[in-house]
Amino acid sequence: MREAGTIRERIFQALIKRYTADQEEALVKIDALLKGEVVPGHYALTEDIDNLLAKVADATEKMATLRHFYGTN
């Protein structure tokens, strides 16, 4: 059965889930890089972590903006 709620509520929840998934994916990759669970010869660790942190920050900002202007969650 499909999720109940207005289309606005469903869109809001879909976006929150997308941003949460984006954050989690980036954080898992950062954890793997910090623990050395990467392909041998990988040398751009700081650059990769910086880029991944930017993705986390972007998703966090998007969620905060969405909640500020369109939601109560």
C-alpha cells in the first residue's frame, strides 16, 4: 500500500530521505578512507575527504532550508 499523506508531505519526506541518504553515503566513505579501507595506492585522501565533507554539508544545508521554509519536521 502506498504511503498516506498529501503530495506535499510525500515530496517533503522523499527529499528528507534523499538528503539523509546522501549524508550517510558520504560519511561511510569518509569512515572507510580514515580507517584505511581503500584501494592501495590511493593518495588523494585529504582531497577526497574534503569533497565528501562538502557533500555532507550540502545535504545538511538542504535539509535545514527545506525544514525552515516548508516543513515542521
